Amino acid sequence: MVQNGKESFFIGSGGISLEDVALISTSDKSEFVLEPKLRESEELEQLKDGDFWTGDNEMGMVQEGKELSLSEVRALMLTKAVGIAIDGKGISKKLMMWLLEQLRNKGSTLVKVKYLSTDELTLTNLLGEYLRISGHKVSKRDARAFTKGFSMTVSQLALYLGISSSLKSFGECTLAILVEAMSFPLCFLAHLSSISSGGLAETTRNVRWLLEDSKIQRENRWKNKSLGVKLSEILCSLGTLQNSIENLSKCIKGFYAKSGNVTTSTKGIENSIDYIEIMPILEPLKNIISSLNYMKKSSIEFLDLFLRDTIKEEIVSENDFSKFALDSEISVQGLNIEQISKSVTPLTIEDLSHINSRISEMINGQFDSSIILRISTMEESKELIDALKVLTNENIEIFTIICILSLQKLADKNYQQYLSTIEKAKKKGKKEVSIASHESKNIHEFRQFMINLILNSSIFESSKNGVESNIYSKILEIFRDGQICKLDSTLKYITTPQNQSLRRPKIPKGTQDVTPQKMAIKNLVFGMIREVYRAHGAVEIDTPVFELKDTLLGKYGEDSKLIYDLKDQGGEQLSLRYDLTVPLARYIATSGLDHLKRYQIGKVYRRDEPQMARGRFREFYQCDLDIVGHYDSMVADSEIIKIATQVLSSFSNWIGQFMIKINHRQLLDGILEISGVPNEKFKTTCSSIDKLDKEPWESVRNEMINIKGLSESTVDKIGSIIQLKGTPFDVLEKIKSNQEMMENKNIMKALEELETLFKYTKSCNNCINYLSFDLSLARGLDYYTGVIYEAVLISNELNVGSIAAGGRYDQLIGMFSQKNIPAVGFSVGVERIMSIIEKKFEACKTHNHSSKGSFTDVLICNVGDSFLEYRFKIASLLWDNHISCEISLTGNGKLRKQLDYASNNNIPYCIIIGESEALKETVQFKFIHNNQSETETEQTTSVSSQEVHINDLVPHIQSVILQFGSTYSKFSSEFKM
């Protein structure tokens, strides 16, 4: 029945079905209506039409009976609705707040909200709590009848499902932060993901999500395989727990559905519930208890092994966070060490002894380890729920211990990183540093959540002496006895893969999606580079995007840490290629070649800190050209520099003027020798010198002295020489005037080669004019042995760094074969060049032929009927004759919209088909005056639309394109202007 726009449900002697109550509880457009002239009755079962119920005084909770008002009966029914809303996640907060709002609106009763313990949170006690506050009481028998037999067992079970679900989320977060804190390898997660399904698949996915984008350097394999096995067992038990929770939740929901089918009278329902409806729940209840017990067993064994083999050596911190004070004036941004020091105290030997004793109690049966043996014989729901309560609290305690140990380890790592960064800043003379934690973003969020939880719990207000003040015991008070449910929403948020549920998908950090317009420009750039390479007789090859890890190791110096490591299913240790040069050397060694002039365009990968605006990515293209083989001195080197200048000059209209800085590794070695640098410090000193293009000399000087351990006199002598730069022959003469340098064999040999190189490049159409002899150029890669060079923009407004680089590497191929084959080459930083071109291209309004990345010349349109067969016939004719065209995708679309599409997509010509054209096998050929020059517009205005027979269509369009150019040819010519 509908009254005033609301559905009304009448309460009388027949009662009301649970199905209806559930409907009412979720609708804001319904209300309860009492039938008139209800009279007093002591028993609910005796209610008849017109009866009014005041409750039962048998329990002596009130002195005398009192009539219930409309709002009080309403509240009782709403309480019943709240009970129906109990499911695997607990009582609906929305419904509870609705109940309280109804009570307040009527003004008869104001029920206080308080947290009830697990034993109190049942429908019977909830109903009793209301009646107690409102001054009334009802017997348990009547209360159960009133709630249609919704027994204490089911309501307790529903509550513990919520607690178990929260435990599962807490366990996932704890395992993830443990893996992060101890730098455990992630191979076990990959394995479990490949074989898992159901709850284990979800749990594994959540843990992997928590560890996403972690920068922590991990071990390639387990130091102790038993730890990996036990960790996998815990993860599997969490997955099994998830399955058990879902199954038991379905049983409870099925219980609701069965109860909902019983309408009218409440009489006798309480008996059928206990002995019929509860029975199907026992088996899934036993399964969830078994899952918890297996989780407890695996976790205890892991924790025992973990404490004995790992923690005692690593977790005890010598750093006193409480006494931490920064004694420098360095400004620090990023890591909040003060918050860490307040929230996590260093674990002492006493702390570990206390934890060990608790683990021993668990192992020795202080915790009821025999419970699993009795599960099969348990038939009483109370006994099972008691077991569920014990195991839930035990697992919460175990995960709390693991979580605190992991938090301590992470805190210690961050503290050490903090001190190390400050120390390096002091040595370099810096006044400001920024510190970024290497942990994943999600682990950081969980750690921050735990830190705030600890800080808000007043843990540190108590004495820190004795067992009572142990930090994990204090935190345990926050979690156990159902309190963990208060944190459920936060834990669920942290463990839920946000890119799937709450935000749009994203690409990995340091990568990019290339739009059609950018791809059009990039392909044109690649084509221009290939054109230069082919003009010099180079051939193109391709190599795998990943190599054996051993192939790449030891070739890149300090940059080796930027290599991405993979693991093949077959067990091979693999890495993504860092550049295209080392794979070429491996290719030459394995193919038996001794001469090759090759080029290659392909993607490489570096685990670097990306700077997208400057064209620095983690995945990017390189365009390499290398000359391999024995040739006369500096012949190949000269051609390489000539090729580099040709390539970069091709883009000079976009990137502006450039210069190529040049140096020689032997010259650099000779400078270090005469400056007094030990041989074993040559490479590490060169890595410092290589930073001079990014940092001032004073900063590099401090690094050499304070970090690399060189004397001040040695560093000052290096600085007096390497800061020399200028035109090639000018610098050459200055070096020759330095007698000490000219007495060094390395320097003499390098100068001889460089002088030859400068003569050859001068002959190459004054290619030498692009060169700058710069003694500070070092190039950080270990494999360079001779001439090195680096191209930079003279007006570097966008600060993109080098746009091309290379050098000679005569010993790299020999690392893979029995003989050394000399080689020299260079690589174009096409991504950095692209970043400049794209910005200028977008700003130039005349260059818009590729605004959509498409180069269609003709659009086939229709008027009226779709004429689809005729349009396909014409399109096929054009396609077969290599004329770019599209068919309008609209069936009976308006011609104006089709012409607008052509205009918006820079399609210069349209073919229009109507009924008369289809009958005569002709078309209307129309010019679209878009992006045409004034001359073109004048020439096409007089013939903007003309009828052409289908047999003459191809030559007609070819002649028009020959006269005015195709879309692609216009774009290409404009780009190269």
C-alpha cells in the first residue's frame, strides 16, 4: 500500500516477514504503520489484531510495565532490520545510524552509541540494550521470537567473519612490509601468481600491488630457502582463509533467505532455527577454523626461523632514535626522520627475548595447538565459535609481532639512509638535500598508517622498563578482541589495487604512450636518420630486447645499478638491454664477423630517475651507428663524427645550433696519472669528472676529496687541467705547451690520434667547426678506450642534456671472444630531440597536416542512402592504386558533417556520391580548402567540385596530387623546411 508517496507495511498478529523487513531497511521511501486499537499483552505469540505489547517484567529489570509508544515499536522493528543487515562484514553502519536518527526524530528515546565487546554484539543483547536504556525489558524467549529466531550463534558468527576478513587484510599488509623491510626476492610471488586461483590469486595480487614500484635492491635468491617456503605457506593460508570466509558468508546469506520465506506467525521459529538452519553452517565454519590454525602453524614456524637466522643479526639497531639530533645546518626534505624516531624505538636484546618467549609458548602449546584435532568432533556451535575466537586472536598477535619487527627494520634502513645522505651532503658542501624512501608507495602508506596508529595510542606515555612496556604488546591491545574491525576500511583501501578500483589505469613510471601525431613525427625523424645512415653504406640489424645478465654486467661502471633484471621461466638470469652497443659486441663475437658498418634503432631500458620534460625516460629509443673492424687510425672515427653532424644538422631548424664536445680516454688517464691519482681510482674519479656538466666544480671537488678519498693537491691539479676547453687546435697547442703533460705516454698517444682526427674532420667540409675540445668530458661507461664525444645544444633552453654521444671501444668485443676487434660508434638521443620538436611543432600553427596523425588524401562521402557497395567499389579502386582514402562511417549521415570531418582531419579532397551519381557511375570530386596556400586556393576555387566518371577517377586524382601534393608529402616538406 502507498501512502503519501511511501510504501507502508502494517504490523499485526501475523507479524512481518524478514524479506519485507530487509526491504524496509534499505529503502528511504518506506515506513512502519501500527494498526489501530492495539491492546496490552505479555507474550508476543499471543498478539492479535488490536493488541498492544508492553513487554515482559519476568526478569525484574523494571518495577512495572509501561506501554510502548509508536516510536519505540518502530525502533524495535528497526533493530530487527539491523539484524537482517548483518552479513560477512558485520552490522551495516548506515542502518544503525538510520535507527538512531528515527529515534531522535520522534524524541521519545535517545540511544547512546558505544562499542560493544564481541560477546555483547548479538541481536538479543542489542535489543536488550535498547530496552534497558529506554526503561523497558523483554525476556530472551520473547526477544528471539520477535526476531524470528535470529539466534546469537549466527550474529556472533557474522561478527567473526568481519574480524577474520580484517585479519586477512592485515596479514597481506604485514607480509608485504616484511618482504620490503628484509629485501626478500619476489620470485615466490611470481610463482604463486602463475599457479593460483580464487582466494590465493586475490591475496597474491594484493601483496604484489603493495610492492609495486619499489626501488629497494633485492637479493636474486633466498639466503635461506626455508624462509621462502614458510612465507609461501603463510600466503597460501591467507588465500585459503579468503575462500573459507566467502563460503561461510554464502551459508549465512542462505540462512537469511530461508528465514525470509517464513512469513506471518513467529511462533515456534526459535526451535527450527537452532536445530535445522544452523546445521549447514557447521562444515564451512570448521573449514575457516582449519584455515586459521594452518596459518598460525606456518606463521609460528616462520617467525621462529626468522628470529633465529635473520633478526638477531640485523634488526638490533645501534642507532638511538630518541637521541637523534642533526648537528648540521643542512636543510632536509623528504623523509620524516623525527616521526620515525617517535613511533619506532630500537628493539633491544630484552625485546627480542620477550618475543622469543611468546613464540616458544605458542610452539609448546601455551596456545591451544591441538584444536585442529578436535574440530572434526565439534558439533556445538558455541564450541566452534570459541575456537574461532581463540585462533583469530592468536593470528592477530603473530602478525603484530612480524609487523613491528618489519617496521623496526624499515625505520633502521631509513635512518641509515638519512645519515648517509647528510654525510655526503656535508662532504660536498651542500646546504640542502632531498631524501626519497626506496620503499614502494603502498608500503609507505601502510607504514604511515601504523606510525599514526602508534603515535595516537599513547604507547610512549607508559614506562619503557619491563615487559609491560614492550611495544608490540601495546600495539596488540589496539588489534585484538575484535578491535581490528575498526581499521578494516583503511586496510581494505591499502590492499585494494587502486588502479583497478579507484582510478584510471596508468602506465609505468618513466614510460609514455605515443599519440598518432607524435608517432607521425617520430617516424619522420627515424626516416631522416635512416636516410643518412644508408647514405654511408650502413646495414640495419636487430638484437633481442633482453640479454643474459652476464652479458651486460661489468660493462657500464657505476651505471650497472640502473639495469633492469628479469627472470626467465627456465631459470636463466636475464636483463633488459641498457644500450645497443654491448648487444652489438656480443653479436659480432657470436657471428664470427670482423668488419661491419651497422645501424640499429630500438628501445633500451634504464632504471633511472625519469625527467619526462627533458626527454629522460626509463624506456626510450636509441639510433646507433657503429663501424667495426681494423682501419687506418682515425678514419672510422672521422666518418662517425661526420655522420653525427649530418644527422643533427637535419634537425637544425627545430633544435637550433649544436656542438660536439670531444676528448680522449687515454688523455684523461694521463691527466690523472700526472695529478697523482692511483690507478685503482681512475674509473671512480672519472665518474666524478663526468658530473661537471650538471654540477659546479666546487661540488665535484668536494666529492673527490671527501668521498673518493683524493688529496686536495691532487684534486686541485686535476681541476687546473680539465677545465680547459675551446676550439680543437687551440686546446691542442695549449696542451703541447705543458711540458709535464707532453712527457706522459698516454697523453702523447692521445694527442697524436686527436691531431689526425682534427685534420680529417677539417677536410670533411669543415666538420671540425662543430667540435669543441673539452678536457672535462669523461663519459661514464667503462668500455670506452679512445676518442669520446658528446653533442649538446648551444642554446639549451629546455635543458635536455646531451642529444648524441659515442666513442671508441676497442676491447669490448674481446670480452666475448678470443680476439679484440676495434670499433667506434655513436648514438642519437632521439627522445630528447623529439621533446624539442614536439613543443615547437605544436606552437607552429602552419604545421598541422599531422594534427591527427593521419595522412588521408580522399574521403568518400554519401548523400541520402548509404550506397555502401558503390562506396566500397570506389575505395578499393583507389586503394589498389596506392591512393590514401577513407569511407565515411556514417550510414545516412548528413553531408555537412562528413565535410566537417574531412576539414577537421586535414583531408584535402572528398568524393561525393548520391543517387544520380550511382546510376551514372560517376562521382562528385570536391576540394576542401583546408590548410592550402593562397595560390592553391585560387587554383582550386574554379574547380572546387566537378563530376568525374569512375573510369577516369584514378588518373584525375593522381594528377591533382601531382599538382598540389599529397597530405604526407606536404607534412614531410614542411617538417624539413
